Amino acid sequence: MSLANSTIVILGGSSGIGLATARAAIAEGAQVTITGRSPDRLETAKAALGNRAKGVALDVLDQAGTERLFTELGRIDHVFITAGAVLFDPGLGVELDSIRPALETRFWGAFNAAKFAASKIPPGGSITFMSGAAAIRPIRGASVATASCAAVEAFARALALDLAPVRVNAVQPGLIDTPFLDTLGARRDAFIAEYAKRLPVGRPGRPEEVADAVLFLMKNGFVTGITLTIDGGGVLT
Ligand SMILES: NC(=O)c1ccc[n+]([C@@H]2O[C@H](COP(=O)([O-])OP(=O)(O)OC[C@H]3O[C@@H](n4cnc5c(N)ncnc54)[C@H](OP(=O)(O)O)[C@@H]3O)[C@@H](O)[C@H]2O)c1
């Protein structure tokens, strides 16, 4: 299935994996709408992507805004939802309100997008959710964020049945070198180096490598209900 002249929406597309996916899709002839919360980040991304990209400032948890976005767009061929908060928690003693975003952004963000996009996607089109290798190899101290990854994987399998012939999949990256890792501050480089040592490929992934996997999920009309792992062999070690 070609992406030429297709319309793609990437929720969380102004940085990292989403931005790399937008760039790769545009290179294959798609029109892309990206979203993100920060208007400045969106402007920078749009300038980098050129005139086949539109940007809309939107939080994935904004249900009314998500409905408006998909209502205003005409036909949509593929949707990719990358937004997902990763919060660290001190265990089960955590205050519920402080940890809610770790589950809600990834899960209800995915739900909102699917809810308002599904009826606009033609047979064979697709929705892709963002999971993470933590679903298989949990991150110590991030149990809720870890559970959110497993939740969207199961959601993808369930929706692959409910929304058929629209296809629904999840992508499950391992450690990918994106601005997301800047949240580690001064520990960033040491963390990446330590993590990379145990990977069979010996390095973190690049956002373009995940983008390539997402484009595969969009283009292969026989693929639905799967989780595609892109982790440099990390789940093996
Ligand atoms: N990098 C990794 O190692 C890795 C591994 C596994 C899974 N993941 C997952 O991959 C996803 C993308 O990560 P990344 O590495 O590409 O990070 P990134 O470079 O920080 O990009 C995140 C993107 O999502 C947007 N975003 C975040 N929260 C949002 C919200 N509530 N509503 C709308 N947009 C939102 C950000 O824009 P604004 O901040 O302006 O909203 C930005 O465009 C995340 O879900 C992350 O958990 C990353």
C-alpha cells in the first residue's frame, strides 16, 4: 500500500519518533498533520517538514479538541498516537492524582483518537498506538507507566477486531535516542551508554528506525492486531 497522496495524522508529532515518522511519510508523498501541546515546538517542526505538513496545538487528553481535529479533517488514511507520559513512582504508596497522567495520557489519548478517527478511515487504513519495551521488561520504579504500555497493546488487539477492516496495531520501541531522554538531565549520556552495553546491537535506537516500523504498519494491509518490537534485541537480554 503506497502512502503517496495519503493523509496521516500524528498525535505527538512535533519531536522524536513522531517527527521522524512525519518526515518519513512526507518523503513517501503523504500529507501529514502533527499535533503537540507546545505551539513553539510545533512551529519548529512544521518549518522542518515543509508545506506538506500542518500543525495543530492539542493535548491528547483534550477530548473536545480531538473531536474537532478529526471532524475538520476530511478523509484520514492513517493515525499514529505517540503521546505518552512516563512518570516514575515510588511504588504503591504514590498519590493517585500524581500518577494518573502516566496511564491516562497513553491510554485515554489512544482511546480519544480512535473514537473520533475510526469512522473517517477507509478499509485497510490504520491506527497505530505507542507502547514501549517496558511492557515486556518493566522499568523499575515506573509500574504505572509500564502498565500503560501493556494496556495500549491489548487495546490494539481488541480494536483490530472491533474496527475491522480498519487495522489497529502497536509499536513497542526499546531505548530510542530522542529529546525525551533529555528529562534524565546530566545522567542522560551515562544512562544511554550503560543501557546500550546490554543490547545485542550495542547502541540505542534512532527515531528513524521506529518511524520505519510505523510506516510498515501503515502500508502492509495484511498486518493488524500486532505489537511490533523495535528494540535492538533488548527483550532478549
Ligand atoms: N524515546 C524512547 O526511548 C522511548 C521508548 C519507548 C517508548 N517511547 C514512547 O514514545 C513516545 C514518544 O517519545 P519520543 O521519544 O519521541 O519523545 P519526544 O521526543 O519527547 O516527543 C514526544 C512528542 O509527543 C508530544 N506530546 C507529549 N505529551 C503530549 C500530550 N499530552 N498531548 C499531545 N502531544 C504530546 C510532544 O510534544 P509536546 O511536549 O509539545 O506536547 C512531542 O511532540 C512516548 O509515548 C514515549 O513513552 C519512547
